[in-house]
Amino acid sequence: MTRDEDKVERTFRRFRKSLDRILRTNAPKEVHDLRTRSRRLEAAIHALELEDEPAAHRLLKTTTRLRRRAGKVRDLDVLTGFTRQLAVPGQEEALAALAEHLSAQRKKAARRLKSTVSNHREAARRALKRCRKQLLAHLDVQEKIEFAAATLQAALSISPRIGAADLHRYRIKLKELRYTLELSANSDAELVSTLEEATGAIGEWHDWSELQSITTELFQERQEFDLLNAIRSTASAKLHNALTLAGELHKRYFSRATAH
């Protein structure tokens, strides 16, 4: 087995482990792992052009459901962490109410996640087994991964000017490229690191924006201006940082004038 094949095999294996672990505990790390490993598995299936195979098609439908459920729980974990970091004088009661609201939503989301995993785990395991057999039948894994990465980079090079409205979709494309590159033993480590930094910054802005929306709705009948202003200010700063890093990344690697 080549190094690239081993990396793909590991992607399948780790996703299977996450399916088992999430039923034992919905701790933040396990939820995060399931979400991330779902994305990595999807990237591998697309890179190897398996998505039209019946087993892979069913598996993609399942991973989409699981990823979205896990993503909801993960988001609430992150937002709860942000809430604990906030220190706004005179807003202690509002912060406590916000934390309580997020905790209640997290419990609901975790129950939905566990139910979804329970309902789809066995089918997902069978599909994983079939996909693994199809993977081992491929003799051109490295070539397919490299071609997929080049195709994703080419698509990013024709993306329009990046603004706030485009950031979240842009991040999804960047993450797919990063996960595809990480399947290859010969990937550009510097590009992978830069992608990780940019997607992290965009994700942090998106999370603070979500917290702003939730807080605005929760306190729409109360005048918690100091708390809302603190969250809004942080979200604005995160947006500026995300746009800066995304712009630098695009100019360096995806500009048509760049020879990468």
C-alpha cells in the first residue's frame, strides 16, 4: 500500500471509530472529531471520484446528515466557550442567561446527533466496507488526489473578489482543498498550513457572528446594549482579520497572475 493509499485508508478508519465513540460520549472533542472526519471522508470520496458508486453515494448522504448534526453541537460548544470568555461589567445576569440558553440548545442538539448516529451507523459501516474495497481496487490513487487538488485550486483561482457575503462558502472550498492535499504524501506543507490559518480565522468570525445573531434574538425585548456591543465589536474585528488572511491567501496561491 502506498503512502497516499494509507492516508485514505486512515481517513476511512478514523471516521468509523468516531461513529462508535460518539454513542459512548458526546464530549466536545468527540463531536469535533466526527464533524472533521466526515469532511475528510467526503473530500477523499470526491478526490477518488467514487461519488457515483452506489455505496459511496449512500455514504455521502449519511455523512452529510451526521456532519450537520455534529456541526450544530460543535457550534454550541464554541459559542458557550466564547460566552465564558466575555467579561462585560454590569452584564453578568445577561451572560448567565445566554450561557443557560446555549446549554439547553446543546442538550437538544446532542440528543438529535445521538439519534441520527444510532439510526445510520450500521448502514454507514457497511457502506464504508464497500468503499474500502473499491479504494483498494484503484491503482491510481496518487494521480487522482493530485488531479483533484489541482482542480480545486483552479476553481479557487477564478473566484470573484472575496467579501463578507462570500467568506463562509469560500471557507468550505478552502477546507475541501486542505483535506484533499492532506491525503497526499507529497502535498505542499506551507500551503496546507496557510489554508488552516485562513479557514480558522474565517470560522472564528462566523462563530462570533452566530453568537451575535443568537444574542440579538434572545434579548430582543431587553436592552442589553453593552453585551451586544461587546459581541458585535469582537465579530467585526474577527471579520477584518478573516478578510485580510483570505485576501493574502488568494493573492499568494490563487491569483491568476500567480504561478502556483
